Amino acid sequence: MHIKHIPFIALLISFASAVSGADYYVITNVLNVRNAPTVQSDVTGKLRFGEKVTAFETTGEWVKIHSDKAAWVSGNYLSEQPPTPEQTDRFRLSMLTPLLQHSDNYNQHKALFEAKSLLLNKQGTCLISDFSRMKGWWLNEASGGNEYFIYCQHNDKRQKSS
């Protein structure tokens, strides 16, 4: 049972000795920014996966990320290394997959929908919110059943997947 705590202690030591001005990256979907270094303190903002922050001070596992105001995050969700492209793709897909499950003929075309959606999101053509709003890919009945589409409202573009 004590062995399970060793990695956590090592993480605390790592952040306790963090150098002021060091950069870290968010490694969770959403990281709460708090006005004090406790989970009971008020949430004043949110950071997203992959965002870069600079450490100005540390207290235990908590990292202050703003020099002139109270803005603290848990160091448990920060990494010294930026996310790899593979980690970023897995993160994007984890956000997209639940939204794609409502696509027409989802089970039949799951791999294609995921690949095309990931590509459109990586390119900045479609936001996660576009997939949420559209509830996935829609079959274009006029195409004879060979074409699906999603409308990316923020870009005012209709994307096709055939």
C-alpha cells in the first residue's frame, strides 16, 4: 500500500522545487484555476488541455500561474513537457467520439467519421462545438446514401465525407 504513494510524493517534491518562471502544460481536459491553493477555494477560471502556463510560486502540489493576482492550479495536472501530437490527437478524439455517436449510420462508418472529424478539428475547420451542435455527421439523402456532411458554423462551411 505504501508503494502506491511513492509516485505522488515524488510529484510533490518535483513541484516543491519548481523554479519560478518554469513553463508547464495542462494534461487534463479542463483544469480549474483557483484564487487560493486549496480545492475549497473559489474557481476563477479554467485552462484547457495543452495550454502553457508559467510557474511563479509553488506551495505543496499547488502552482501559482500569475505574477500579480491569485491564480492557482493543482500541479498534479501539469507536465514539464508539451503534449505530443499523439496525446493531442487522443485528447481531441476523446472529446469528439461521444459527439459523433449520434451520426447517421455511426456503427457502419465510425472509423471514417472519427478520422475526418479529427482532421477537420486539427485544421481548425470545425470546432468541437460544431460537432456538438450538429450531433455528428448527417446522411445526404440526395447523394444516394454515399455522402455524409457536417456544417461547421464558425467557418460557415459545409464539410463532406464520402
